[in-house]
Amino acid sequence: MSQVRSVVSKEADVWILRLEKANGKVQEYRCTSEGQAKQLALLLAASAPMEAVQLQA
């Protein structure tokens, strides 16, 4: 099973969701709220059932 690490952080009034995949590549999403960023992380985890996502704020 491959593993994805997700990190939600706030930078200059924008919430950033960064997904770091097992191969070292990082995908970045910008959101207007912390809740939106966390929900997006959960949604992306649900759409990729082979990947485990850990939320860290």
C-alpha cells in the first residue's frame, strides 16, 4: 500500500493543503478556510482508497 502524507497550514490568509506522495512528489491545493482544506484532504483520500492519508495541522 502506498502512503500519502497531507499537511494543512495557513500562509498569508490562505489555507494550503499539501499532499506528499510516497514517490516524493507534492501536490498543493489552496483553500479559503481550514475546514475546506481538511474536507478536501478527506475527499481526496476517499477517491484513492489504496492510499492512507494522515492529517496534520
